[in-house]
Amino acid sequence: MSIQNRYEFVYFFDVTNGNPNGDPDAGNMPRLDPETSKGLVTDVCLKRKIRNFIEISCPNEPGYEIYVKEKSVLNLQNKRAYEALGIESEAKKLPRDEAKARDITAWMCKNFFDIRSFGAVMTTEVNSGQVRGPVQLAFAQSIDPIVPLEISITRMAVTNEKDLEKERTMGRKHIVPYGLYRVHGFISANLAAKTGFSDNDLEKLWQSLQLMFEHDRSAARGEMAARKLIVFKHDSVLGSQPAHKLFERVKVERISSESGTPAQSFADYRISVDSDGLDGVEVIEKL
């Protein structure tokens, strides 16, 4: 059974001496808003981490395969639905029978968590339809400006024999000394009914947001941590309050050093939620 309540959430995470999301158009420097110098992390980057966590936390669990993953051939993934349902595929087209076309898309939703959650465009050579997912994330943005650093590093080994005389080779590493990022999320019960996104799926999503950085460690990303997860649960499918009004109730106060300057640590901030007068909405702090 799909979820019966609308949700919004505010998620805070931080980075220390790492690159949370490199920009390939800027030599893999941390993404940055050029007008405000605030750091950015794309929704795609965060969804990737959620997918990775689901993949390692739900191995071989029916319904929790990942559609978009490393070395995945999407045409082969789509073909599985046709084979499971005994339907002949036609290049780039869904079956002409609308019931069969719906069955193909429904099979994909049932078996792949990320399709059921985020949606997918599966109109490839083997067409499995298009799904609009109930879970959507905005871009994450740092609370204060960040100062990306480019640090030179050395490697004692060389790649080729001809470089032996060099003794070492040079490289560069991009980091953010510290940044606290905020992202807004939306979960639609109406769209969940179309994909089958359930309460169990929702719990796994909350678990992913709380633990995904613990299983995504790398030298490039430094220290990343989930700091706050504030959930607004509506008492109905349609909801009781506009999302932007709820987000405005989550305040971030700078308590150390000057606001608008780069922060040093999470201790520089205080996060609070005003839950007074929220008729029809429950505030749940997961972190």
C-alpha cells in the first residue's frame, strides 16, 4: 500500500576538508554559486548516495534493486520486464495494448526502488515508459559562503619507466575547509499511489539520509556528516500547508563569528524549528 500522507523535509549535512560535489566544467572544483559564493550540491549527487546505500543495505531483497547504477545497461534492465511478463518488445515503442504497456511500467516500479521513488525516463531502445517519482530533492546550498582551496599533492611512484628520474609526480586536490549545506525535499502521496511508494520505502529513505555518508567515505570527500533531518508530515494526501511556509519555520542562526563569512564548524550554528500553530502538520526530527 502506498503512503497516505504528504511529506516535506529539510536536511542538513556538512563537509570538512573535502569536495562534496565537484564541477566537471570547472576542473572538478567544488560547485559554487558565482553571485553569492555559496556552495552547491546537485540533487543528482544526493540521489546517487541514496541509491548506493539502498544497494548495500537491501542486498537480494525483492523490490529494492537499483535501476541507475554503475555499469548498468538500461536496455537490458528494461528488457527484463518484457521477459517476466511474456510480452514481445518492439524497438522504441511500448505495446499498443494499453493494459500491457501499464503492466510493463508497473513491473519496473515494483522491482526498482529508485524508479518507485525518483521516477525514470525509460524510453530507450527497449521502451518501458516514463515514471514521475514522488520523491524530489532541490539543490543543496551552503548556509554561508565557502572558500574552495586547491592543494598540491605529490606521488612518490611514477606511471612510466621514462619518468623514473623525476622521482615523484605532482597532482592537485580541491577541498572546502568547512561548509554546512541545506536541502529541501518533497514527497507526494498522489504520485506515490502511481508508483507504489510505500511506508516501508519511506523508512528506508529516512535511513538512507541518516547513514548514507557513513558508507561513502573517500579521500576526495573528506569528512561528510548528516546533521539534521526535520520532517513535516501532513495529516492527509493533499496536505494542509504550503511547503515554502513550512521551510520558513526552520531557522539557522550563526552563533559564532560573523554571519555571511565562512564558518569553521557545525558548532558555529544553531538550528531551530517553530512548530506552533501548524494545524494538520506534525513535525518529526529524525536527527
